[in-house]
Amino acid sequence: MNPKFAQSEGKPAVYIYGTGLSDSSMVEKILLGLEEEGVPAEIFEGKQGSPESMAKQAADRSPVSVGVGVDGRKGVAVLHHRDLPEKTPLFIFGPGPLEKTSLRNLGANAARLVKGNPMILAHGSDGESNAFSPIKYSQEQLEQLVREAIAKIELER
């Protein structure tokens, strides 16, 4: 899979903002999860800032209110939603080498956030999760957050 880099914003899609993407296969793995869930993505290379701030900027600008920030050099990927404060993204993966399954799940969770479906909280093949969520949400709390976000998006349409 060869990621297509977007030239301009505006399409209804999860936006992926990043730096060091050409040196990394991280985005390809994230795209697999999004593709499996049937949600499109637009990739924007050369963005500045921390992965958390890139994810928040992507979510703020995405028509579907969901963004991912990726630093391919540091091995960090972050999932964010427009309604969350910048310092409290849903998930932070990394730093360091990340399993394909973890990045694929991050992409799938981005898509599920858009669709209002429950998150995948599965661990990697080694039984350990290399995801860090700065706020410890229960499954019920995550589902409620998704329902509230979807309701807000539907009201804005």
C-alpha cells in the first residue's frame, strides 16, 4: 500500500497529520485499520509540532472530527477527537517500534470513533499493550464519549 498524500483539506475523512512519514511504514498500518472499517483518510505530511498537537489540529480540521498525529522518526502515533482538550487524546502509541496490530487498531479505532462503534482495546501479539491513554476510560465511558461526539456532529450537520 502506498499512502496518498493529500494536497488540500476538505474531504470527509479522518485527517492524519505527520512528520517523517516517508521514512516510516506507520501510516500504512494505520490506513489498514481505517480501510478495514470503511472510513477514508487524508494524509498531510510536513506538519509541525508534537504528535499530540498534530492529532488535535487534524481532529479540529477534519470534517468527521477525528484526527491522528504521527511522528515517524520517533515512532509515536496519537488518536484525538475535536471535543477533547489537546492534552487529553484518546490514545498515544509509542515512542519506539510499534507492532503492526497496535497501529492497525489505532486506525480501526479512529474509524470506529467516526462511526460511533465501540473501541478495540485488544493487546498486541505479545500480550502487552503499547498504547497509553492519558485518561483511563472504562469501556462504558468510551462508548458514552463516542455517543456524545456523534450526537454533537449530527446536530452540527
